[in-house]
Amino acid sequence: MIRLIISVLLAMFLHVTAQAAAVEELSKSVVLLRQQQATEIKDGKQVEVWYRDTASNKFEPKLGGPAGTGFIIRYHGNDYLVTAGHIAKSLTLPSAEVIINVAGGKSASFSFDWLSKQKETHGARWFNHPKADISIFPLVYSDPSIVDQKAIDETVFPKLQENIPLLTSAYILGFPKYQGVQEFLSPLAKKAQIASKVTSVNDPGIPPGLKYIFLDEALAQGYSGAPVFYFEEPSTEKNAAGKTVLINGGLRLLGIQSSDLRDDTGGKLSLVVPIQYLWDILESDDFIRYEKSRETYKL
């Protein structure tokens, strides 16, 4: 009996250790999105905001604040930035930028204007889901050899929604309240619980027909656009030959942190865009045409 208890405890310890190591590894995919130049809407157009320094009488650009969190995926051998659609729409050229980690414990910035003009990402732009709160942007680096980031492979974001048990742990990585964004990006990890299956939301502020996954608590401002993971347990299944095969577990992408629901009693829940909406973009005619033109341009 003692040996059995020790074995169970050891298995539990190794399981938790493996989860922590996987979260640590996937944290390297998380990046910061920022708007350097503040903008505003004037006469129906988006314009830059400048201010006059009364001491020097010179005009200086008003700096924008942090926009939110994003993360990097790899699809068909290319890297793409993923974030919430409302974050993408808040970023305006030419001063919007993505911050990534590079070698030597430092970070570097790449403007979206620069990204759109590179040969490797010729014609890059935001690809927005027509309904869901999710967008992607082609990504390239000025010197890939010094980039200290990890792209999430497409095998980690399932195409079909799996039956995930309620109260399964969810792991969120981002930059709440602009924390973890000093010289070297260090995204803050948050653990919550999955509170629903993929479901509609009964709220006047949410467009009808859209599906979300609830988390059992709200997340701090700055987590918008952050990746949300869950840990899939190893399992077995029968292959076409009738042989039992092992299906590896590990962290999987659940979705993208979008927003939250709150009421006047203090109740708070997070809304996560299911990762399956990402495939709507990747398999859209518009995105496929871009991928083909991008490959043609490289030749």
C-alpha cells in the first residue's frame, strides 16, 4: 500500500512538473503589442495626436499606451502574429509595433509598417475574422538568428473542438496592467478554470451567433489577445488496422482571451474566443491567395 501511495504521489508530481515546464516553454511565444503614436478620430478620420512643449515651443508626438498581448504561431512554415481582433483594430500604421525578445536578455521592436514592406512578408496586413474577435498578421525578423521567441506549431491548435471537461485548468500568458514588459519581456502566467463548453453568450453587447468559452474569473486589463492553453491528458485509440495506439497529451491552445462579463453583484467571467475560429482565417480564400502571392514573390 505504501509503495502504491508513493507511486501515485510521484506520478502526480511528475505530471505537475511537466505542465509547469510546458507553460514555461510556451511563454516564449508571447509578445507585446504597442501603439507608439497616439491617435484620435477627427472628422471621421484617424489622425496622429501631437502636443506643444510650452518651454521649447516645439511640437512633440503624444505617445500611445500599451495595446495588448499577442502570440506567435507557425503555419505552413511561416510565422504569424495572433491577437484579439479589437486589439488589432486599435493599432494604426506607421507607429504600431510588436515587441519580441532577442538574445542577451533584451527585447526589440518591429513596426507593422516595416513588416508590410519586407520581401518575406510582401503585402502583409491584418487578416480579420468577419465575426469573431481574432486577427493575424504575417511576421518576419530582421535577424532570425538572434530572436529568442518560440512559434507555436499548428499541431498545438486543434481544428475541431475537443470535449474538454468542465473545471479543467486553463493557463493564460500575457501582460496585465503593462507588467512584465521591461528590458526583457516576461509574460505573467495566470491559472483559471474552464467554466463552459463552447457556447453562445446571452448578453446584449455580444453579437448573436458567436461562440465563446467561459473561464470562471475575469482577467486583468492587458491580457486581451493572450493565448489560453489547457493540458490534454494522454489517451489511446484504435487506428485503421484495429491496433491500439497512444495519443500524446500536452498543452493545447484553447483560444484567445477576448473580454469579460461583469454584473452589479461582483460576478466576473472571462470570454475566450475558441481557437477553431483561427482556422476560418487560415482556410479563407483571402488568406490562401495571400500565401500563394507571398510564395510567388519570393521566387
